[in-house]
Amino acid sequence: MQSAQRWIIAFITTVGIIALIQIQEQDNQTSQLRTLFNQGKDVQMVREYVLAQIPKNWQPKLVTVSTKPTEDPMIPTLATYESMQPYEKGVIVSYNSPIQVLAREDGIILFTGHTRYTGKTMTVLYDSGDVVTYGFVENFSNLPYTAIAANDLIAEMKAGSMYVKVESDGKNLEPSAVTEWMMNVSQ
């Protein structure tokens, strides 16, 4: 019975938060709650707090698994784009063939969903503090608030255009800096 009560409380809380966001955004303003959930700084703080609670001598159990490698030399990377142009605080990057989007480094996925300007979109907070948004992707490989490791497959894209926005130290990178950032991803 306690499980059912927890689900009911979680449902009521979720509906309440969604309703509060809708009320706050009636005047075409961004809700403070939406900003809180999308920014990622609080998520980073909570992640650091949780990691601090784990004893220093704790050793994870190693489990042997087999999987296909995510890096296929025949599949192009982010850096193999055909053209790039500025768009909505980021860039649109065009590809002639499908690509796999691999995690640049360890991090956490903050958002996966659909947005008005960038379609199917994913936002990732990397351990370096960079917040990267990938838009117009075909498939997501993870759900929000999933921890990822460097070179993990996080999304796939068919031939066409993809949106990329990189936020470093709280500022959006200029298109030329995004180009340099993408070149560093593939190394």
C-alpha cells in the first residue's frame, strides 16, 4: 500500500509542477522552474554531493558484459560535416551520411525531447562544465538524468542537418569556436 501512496504523491507533485510552469509561462516568459530543470547547475551540485557521500575505499563490482563497439571507423563523426551555418544561438551542421553522436567525456544527460526550434533534441552536461545541445537528431540512446561515459553512443542522425549549441563557462560558443570544439571531439 505504501508503494501506491508514493506513486500518487509523485503524480500529484508532477502535475502540480507542470501546472505551475504553464501558469508562469502564460505571458510568454520563461518559467523559473523550467530554467531550474534545464540549467543543469543544480544537477551538477547534487551529483557532486552524492559522489561525496560514497566512501573513498568503495570498490565497484566488475561485471563482464559483451557488446558491439560504439566507434565504427566506417561511420563519420561530428567533425566530418559538409557545411555549417549559425542558427538559434548555435549552428546547423550538414552531413551527407548518417553519423553516431558519441559522448565527448563523462557527463549526464539533462534533457531529451522535442523543442519548437530544434525538433528532437538532447542536452548533455559534461564533467568539464560544458553544456551541449544536439538538435534534429534521429534517435536517442539514453533517457534524461542518465550518466554517460566518454565515447558512449548518445544519439544517431540520418544524413541531413543537425543543430549543435555549446555552452562553456555560461557563454554560448561562436560558430568558429564550435568548429574547433567539434574537431577536438573526434580525437
